Amino acid sequence: MKEDPNSTLLRSVRVLFGLVEAGRPMTVSRLANAVDLPASTAHRILNVLRQGDYVTQDADTGAYSPGGALLRMAALMASSSEFPPVVNAMLRELVEKSGESAFYGAFLGEVGRLKFVANLHSHHALQYVMRTDQTYSLLWGASGRSIAAFLPQSTVAELYAREKDLAEGTAPLPQWDDLWSDLQQIRSAGYCTTNGQRFEGSHAIAAPIRGADDAIIGCIGISMPSARREPAKTEHCVTLVLSAASQLSSVARCAIGTLNPDFGR
């Protein structure tokens, strides 16, 4: 049966986003699995995209990477958007007013993961550094759960089934009903705080960033060693993070482009 043109177009976009979000060369099978498409469909789409220079294929490994045309498009969007500079300004403000490190995490919707694309460190010798060269689960940590709490229950349930045994945090995930209850409380509060949940000895506060149509696009937050955690300080950081999240969401809703993997570099 002939495919609907709109469906084919949307699938092509999913493949491109999945490749960008992966942050590394991807084989057809791994990419197809990440974006939940049949391998034959992903292969057909990649062949078309390769002809337009939107993706390139390694002759030795067969893996695909973003092509020149896609990189030029991303550069143009980033240069014309107000969002990246505002992110950096918000991170500076958070560090100055909290005395701790601050981060921005991008929600990778196609692969259901989180990637820290910008962080700014405090003057303290002891601090937690968020790696920007890998992705993280949404089910652990203030950063991940501040995003997961605002996603549809069915989406979070799929993530839970996929990642409950990955042990990306310092302790196993709770049972599904308990996790969903925790997420509902985070959603009601509008932010998440955790202590040593993703990384041993770390304390973090994060809130979600919303873009067009109120869709979640990422999170912003503050991190510090648990040794410097104090109730009054956490309360102050919550206020700072919520204000930064609100301002970034306002900018993101009207920004031309919001994807820039080079924030803060």
C-alpha cells in the first residue's frame, strides 16, 4: 500500500532528529530501534537523505552521521535564535546568585533521553561536572525527573520498561506505582530536588523548560555536593531555578530555533 506523503515526511524528520540526538554515528538497525521504525523504512529514508547531503555514511562501518546540509541548517538556526545566548546568561545568573554550578539539559524526544549541553561551574574546588558527551536516563536525578514528570504516563511507562534494570542511578528504581506517584508530586510542585540519586554525594534542583505548544524541551538547574546542602539554601535555589525556567520558557516559545549542541562551548 502506498505510504501517505505526510507520514513519510514525518518519519524522515524522526530519523534526522534521532541521528542528531544520538550524538555519534549510528547503524541503520540501532537508529531504527531508537526511533521505533522498521529497519527497512529507516534504510530507505537514510538513502534519500544521503542523496541530499543531509546524512553521510561511513564507507567502512556503514554507520550514518549528520551531513553537510543538515549541519549548515543547524548553524543557521542557532545563529538566528535568541535562545542559546539567553541560556548562557541564565546559567551565569544562577551561578552568581547561588554560588554553585548550573546546567542546562536538552530533552532528546526521539530517543527518550537527556543530554547536558551546557554547564557553568562555580568557584568551589569540589563540584559535580555534568558530562556533555553522553546521554542520561530521565528516570534518575532532578534533571531527568523534572522532565519525565511532565511527559504522558504512557511515555514514561515505556521508558520505565526499557530502563528499569539499567542501574544508571545510585540505587534501583522504585516500583512503577511509587515512581509515578513521585513524578506526580514533582509535576504539582513544578520542580524536582534530589540528593545522591543520579551521582553519589550530589544534590540537585531542576525545573523543566517549555517550548512551542507547551512542549517540554529541556531543563535548567543547580548542582552541588551534598555536603553543602542546607534547607534554606535549597529553598533559595528552588526560587532561582523556577525563575530561570520561566524566563527560558518564554524565550523558547518564540525562538526560531532551540537546538544548539554547542551551548557554552
